Amino acid sequence: MNSEVKTIENKLRDIIDKNEDAIKGFQKAAENSKDVATENYFKGRIDNRMNFLKQLKNASPELKLGNEEIEGTTTGAAHRTWMDVKAFFSGDADDAMLEEAVRGDKSAVKEYNEVLAEAQVPARVKEILREQRDVIQNDLETSDILENFR
């Protein structure tokens, strides 16, 4: 496999890992949420990220982008533990979970932008990445509105 293809594969795998971590993080946020509307908001985010994974894996079947299991990363697991601690000590678990969602989404947008800047990424994959990044950016705005509303 040539090095450019391997580089793209690794970058897309990083995006997939980020989405798997987001799914697990949103599951943790939904568990920690006290308000039903906030819990449902996080459950919707889980569905979005599951669709992101399917889109990415289907767009590049020739690349080895992982299996069907949602595993997440060690860093993501540590972050989810932090979410539990933060929810436990926070006076408002919903606000704490929204803050963590915003932090994760900002990181995801940055990572998406880095991959989009790569010239070797196929046009179809770039289109999917742009669409997904825009959804995450919209979620950031929604999270901000929810935080300010609370």
C-alpha cells in the first residue's frame, strides 16, 4: 500500500475513533442527564454519529477502517470517567454534560478540518466529511443555545 493511501486511511481511522468516542460520550451524557429533553438531545447525537460511522465506512470500503463494534479509545474512556466525576460533583449535571459535549465537538471540528485540508482525500469522502463537520458545527450552536437557555 502506498504511503499516501496509508496516511489517508490513518486520518480517516482517527475520525472514526473520534466518532466512536463521541457515541460513548453521548451515551454517558444521556445517562448523567437529569432533564428528559437534554437526555433526548444526547440520544439524537448518538444516532447522528452512528450514521457518520456507516457513511465513512461505506464511502471507502477499500480502506481498512475498523470493524462494526463501537470500541472508542483509551483517551475517550478516560474522558468519560471525567464526565462521571464532573456530573457527580457538579450542581447541574446537564450543564456539565453540555460543556463536555461542546469541548468534544470543538475538537472534532478541528480534526475534520485537518483531514479536509489533505489533498489526497477522495472527493466523495471530502463531501461526506464536510457534511458531517457541518452537522457537528450545527450541534455546537445548539449546545450553546441549550446551555444559555438553562
